[in-house]
Amino acid sequence: MKPRLKPSAQDAVTRERNDLAEAFARVLLSDGLVGSQAPVFFQEPDGTMIWANDGYYGLAALLANAPAAQRLLHPGYDDAPDGESQSWTASARAALNGRAVIVRASYAKLAYGARRKPALAGFVQVAPDEADHLRELAVARERANDIMRLASDWVWETDPDGVLTFASDRVQRGTGYHPQELLGAPLMRLAAGNQAGEALLARLMTLAPFRDYPVQARAKDGSERTFLFSAVPVFEPEGGRHTGFRGTANDVTGLSEREQSILAAKEAAEQANRAKAQFLSNMSHELRTPLNAIIGFSDMMTGAVHGPLGAAAYGQYATDINSSARHLLAIINDILEVAKIEAGRLALVEEETSVGDLCSIALKLVQERAEQRGVQLRCEAPANLPNVVIDQRAMRQVLLNLLSNAVKFTKPGGEVTLRAQLAMDGDLMLQVCDTGIGMREDDLNRVLQPFVQGEAELGRKFEGTGLGLSLSKQLIELHGGRLGIVSKPDFGTTVSVYLPARRLVYAAAR
């Protein structure tokens, strides 16, 4: 709060007092004793403020929590060294904006009018606490030295022409040069060849900060190194004259070599994967042709097309051969499908499809298997759902995989439900819910990997390759959708498939 000023009566004494206050401030400012914003004040003997500038009130607010320094802004006659002194000084320590400072005040007794006691005028100056300032400098210097010792980069400074004026000790590890060998030499001397040096110099001369600029450098032993240079231009605080550059350099030679090795290994792995996918794709005819023959001939034998087989056991053998061949063909088809997707050779054949028809066909394909296991199938697909644009064969395979898994892992008397509905965000949601054995939470991500089932013992107890969920996920993602699983042991599993809303075709749009 500003000190309350004494009301001014417009008489000769008041005018004289005001003139004296303004003259005092004018002399201080014109002689350069204080800056234009330095706190200046003028008060009567009883402490009533006559006049003060904005600098006074600003400092008073900043020193509100420093009583000793605040006292300097409200001096009294008793503060003078003796009763006859016409001027004196005083000082106090304070914290200003988190920094230690010394507040110094100079006072003078100025007489005006016929008053028994002259008025008191003063001005205040604030300077850094020199001891504290030196301590801060020492701490900052120690901090900078520690950072330069610990950092992997080496630190450098140059003059405006790019001549090195400082290089940290770390430079010796990367270049082989002792810092003293580089001082006075152009920074571009380290570049491997004139072209690299000129490019670095041109980058500096833009006078714009930059980071991680790659430079091929030559070490003292002649070997080439790769450095990432970062730099900022340096300017004088007053006047803005350009005084040089300051920056760092990070040796990434080893990293570059490792990156090249990793890229080469990655390319080799991708090439091997492409070769594997190509091999599996090419083998499709060789694998499927004999299996189709086995299935066809076993069908004929089971049906006794050319007459009875003889012993009754032969009929059972033919049935087992047929069943095993079909199972093997299904596995081969899944593997080939995965190989096609990984090779990027599976193209979707999209067409508008009824969601109800899609669900109905998928349920029919697993109906016999569900009846054999004593599992009840249910379908919840409203008739008013919009059509969807999909690859029918791929989506039938997805639902068949999900329903087959649900039936396989559901105990007799359990229930499997295929549900279709619109999600809140407008996507089409297809869900397969079962009351089966369920999965633990840490198995949910594993089962989406190829050839993986929920638990190790399931691979022995339940037949299958573990490709169903992985293949379904990839086929859904080819449609731009996503697949999610929620499960709990002994309570069942729900697999949700989401197809994006852009694939839906509403009646008005057809």
C-alpha cells in the first residue's frame, strides 16, 4: 500500500516544498547518480510522505517481507548518526526475486519555509550481494564442468569467423586431438574434406540455431568419424553484437555402423520371410492336390460307390481317413492364408452383404460340431441392420474361426451366441460370446500370436494349430477394423469384431 500523502494546501509553503522535492529528484537524475526508475522520495519530519516516484512504490512492494530493508524506505531523524548530521547512508541485506541483494539508501535534510525541522529526502539503490554472487558463479562453474565431464558430447565455442576459442576435454576421445591443439584453429579443420567444412561453415553463418547436423569429420589418426553438431549463435547482451558460436558435437560413428548392421539384418530377415511366404504359396497346389484325391477316394469308399468294402472295419477306416484329410487340408489352408497376408498378396474381393445372411451361414457351418459337443447355438442379429461391404469369404472364415473356437472350448450344456449390432460410434460390432473355460488376463495378448493357445496344456487337450484368432485378427485389420477379447477363467470369453462405419450401406443410400 502506498504511504498516505499529506493533503496539499495551496499556499507558499506547499509550493516551495513541492518545488524543492522536484528539484531534488531532477538533480539526482541529471547528475546520473541514480537511474530513471530508481526509488526517490521526499517526506516531512513526522514521516508524512510529500512526494515519491513509481520506483519507490515498486520497491516497497518487493521488499514487503524484508523488514530491515523496508525500514530504509521510511527513515526517521533518529536514524541519523547524530542530531546535527545533514546527510548519511544506511544499508541492509534482503532477498529480491529469489536473489540476495544489498539495499543502500542515501538521505539528506532539506530545509524549506519557516519549519523548525527540515524535510527528509532520499534515494535507494539495489545491488547484488557480491559474496553471494561469487558463490553463485562458483556453483555455476562447477555445475558446467561436471556436465561437460559427464556428457557424451564435447562442447566448443568459436569467434564470429568459426575459429575455436574453447573445446572441452571430451573432444580428445572422439577426435584424438588435445583441446589445446585445436584452440586458434578453424572448427571446419575437423571436417573430412573441404566440401564438408564449407557446408558446416555455411550452416553456422545463417546465424540460426540448429541441432544434430551430421558432419563427416577426420580424427587425428586419419580415420573418418561421424559427428552430430548442434550450435547457437552468441550475441552481446547490450548492443546485440555477434560474438561467436557455442555448441556441442556427438560422436555417432559406432551408432551409424550398428544401424547399418541392423538394417542389413532386417533386410535379410524380410527377404527370408518373403522367400518362406513364396515357398508356401507355391506349394499350395502340391499340398492340396493329393489331399483332395485322398478326400475324394475316401468319400467314394465310405459311400461304397463301387460296391461293399468287405470287412466292416474298412468303412470306419475310410471315414477316419476322410476326416483326417479334411482336418489336414483346413490346417494347410490356414497356413497358406497367413503366408499370403504376410507376403501382401491377399487382395480383398469386396461386395455388399447382408449381415443376417453372413451370420446365418457361419452358424450353419458349425451347427453339426456344436450338436456333437452338446453346445447350444444362438443368434442375435436384428433384421434392420444395414448391409456391409466386405470380402464374404474372408469374413465367413473369421466368424467360422471364432465360432469353432467358442464351441471347442465350451463344455457340454454350455452356450455360444453370435451377436450383431451397431456400436455407439456407428461401427458394426459382431460378437461371439461363450460360456466356456475362459482365459487368464495374461493370456489375452498371447492368443493373438500365430500358433499360440491360451495355456500350454490346451495344446494337448484341444486339437488345433492356434492360428484361428491370429488369422481372424489379420483379416479384420485388412478390412480396416479391429478385434478385441474379454475373458475370465470358468466364466467364458467374448470376442468382439468392429468393422468401420464407412463400410455400412443404409437403405436410403442403396
